[in-house]
Amino acid sequence: SRSLFFIALLALITNLALYYYMLFIPLLYKSFLLLCFGALFSFVVFFLHRKSKVTTQSAVDFSGVSKCEPLMALLIALLILLPLNYKIWQFENVLATGKPVVLKIVPVDPRSLMQGDYMSLNYAILQDIAAQLNDEPDQLNDEQTNEEDTWQITRKPQPKRIYALIHQNEQGVATLCRVEKTKPTDFTGCEPNLYLPINNTGWSPALPSQEYFFAEGKGQYYAQAEYAEYRFKDGILLLARLLDQDLKPL
């Protein structure tokens, strides 16, 4: 029955969609499941095509049609999927084994800017980084500078990628130690082998993954977040979860 087949297919797609909204399941498992279903659907299409092939001779001769196109399409699909799955595995490894870095969310957190199923985040440490960057070129006394000179000084071009070295207290909450404009090798006075890669391309410094995604209808629950926990490993920094005022995961 074709009707039953399409109902079963719709139910399968619906269950897959619900499965992908289960946030406690790692993204790596979801990617492998998607890959397996892609292979399964390809096999079903191939089987149905072979089964429904007509035995009568066609008026059109397909003997000259190349059989390399399906193989090329499969090769291109693999070339696309393999790097993507490697990046997914790499990010999952960072989240599972990376060093935890807890950042304080600024008191005026833009929780009202929720759009759909995510929340935009801002951090107190970014204000300290911006202040340190703006203070670097200011070498004159306030009495010797006018507004135009101050604007020209503070608007001095900055590198697009900077690195924030940090201190951590007993709970792992990070505060700014100093800012480096090249990848740090000297961690004297700061947390060893730990830094925050900062994007400095916009109006203000920004961390990667400053949008936290959650299931629809959970906005009020995550509005109680006071801290955000990142994971750092091999130069990669990823947002892992939000924490409440007692540093308990939400």
C-alpha cells in the first residue's frame, strides 16, 4: 500500500526530527544516525529501481550512457561528509575532555533578545578585554589630549584575533590576566596552557559560540543562568552549558 508506505515514511521523519531536539544526546551520535539513514534510503531507492525495471526493450538506446556519474556523486558525497564528521568528532572530543572555563555573564545580560530557540550571551570578561585594548595606546595625560586625539588613539587598528590569558579561582571562574596579540607561549602569572581565543572583528571583542540553543519553551528556565561553562583543548574553545548562581548546570 502506497498510503501506508508514505505514512510510515512521515512517521520516521517526525521521529528523527524529535530525536534531534533531544539535547542530552551527543551531536556525534546524531550525525552517524543521519549518515546511516542516508545509506538506508539509498539502498531502498536502488532496490525499488531494480525491482520495477521494465523488461520491454526501450525505443531509446542507453548503451552509451556512462555509469561513472553515480560513482562520482557518491565520491563527492563522501568527500563532503568525511571532513564534516571529523570536525564533529573533534568538537565532541573538546566538549568531553577539554579544560573547563567558567565565565561570569554580565548583570545586564541580553536575555530579552531571545529569537526562536536560542539566547544571545555576553560576558563580563569581554568588557575587561575591551578596556585593556582601548587603554593600550593611551600614553598621554588627559589634560594634554582633546576629544579628536582621543578618538584617533582609541580607534587604532587592532588584530582580528587576540588571546586572553586568564586567572581561575577554586570554582574555575575565570578573570582576565592579560591580552596577547599573538598565540601565547609565555603564561607567567596566568593560568598555564589556557587561554581564550577572541574574535576582534566587530565593534567589540567576542567569544566563539555566544549563542546558546535550547528547546522551544525553555526560555524562562535558562533565564536564571549566571555563568557559562566553556571547554578548551588544542586551541579550540566551545560553549558547553549554562550554570546557575550556585554553579550548578542547567
